[in-house]
Amino acid sequence: MGGSKKPTAAKKEKSSDSKSKKGKKDRGETGPRKAAIVVAINEQQAMKIIEGAKVLTIHDLARQTGVKISTANAFLKDRAAKGVVKVVGGYSGHRLYQAA
């Protein structure tokens, strides 16, 4: 019931001014590119930690090596694929790893 009210002449003038002032960027324009951040684990340090522990989680490795969890996860998945470490337990992404 009702609907929207008709804008007054003053409001129409204001809205047309604000639309013309707003300049949209062309789709071809881009800002400065962000540098890609690459974080690598010191492999020797990580292997010492893996070999020294009975079992290891991604969080343990990340905390002890000082890297992000995603980096530690990628490292352990890579080493598991190569057969250096093996998955001995865990569930739903919370795996337990052990030196092979």
C-alpha cells in the first residue's frame, strides 16, 4: 500500500549532481600490483623436528618452525606424497604424521 514517494525537485537535482561527480574507474585501469609473498620452510629444520617427534600435527610443525599453518600443511602433504612421512592417525584435516 502506498509505494515510494516522488522525489522533490531539490532531491532530483542533488542526486543528478552526485552521480555526475562520481567517476567510475575504467575497467582497463588497474592499480599497482601486489608482490606475491612466498614463505618457505627451512627443510633441514623441519626434518629435524619431524624425526625428533613421535607424532606431529600441522600445528606443531607450524609453531616450531615459525611459519603459517597453510605452509606447514603444504610441506607435510608434499612429504607424505614423496614417502618421507606417513599419516598415522587423525581425522577431518587434523592428521597425525610420523617419520617413515
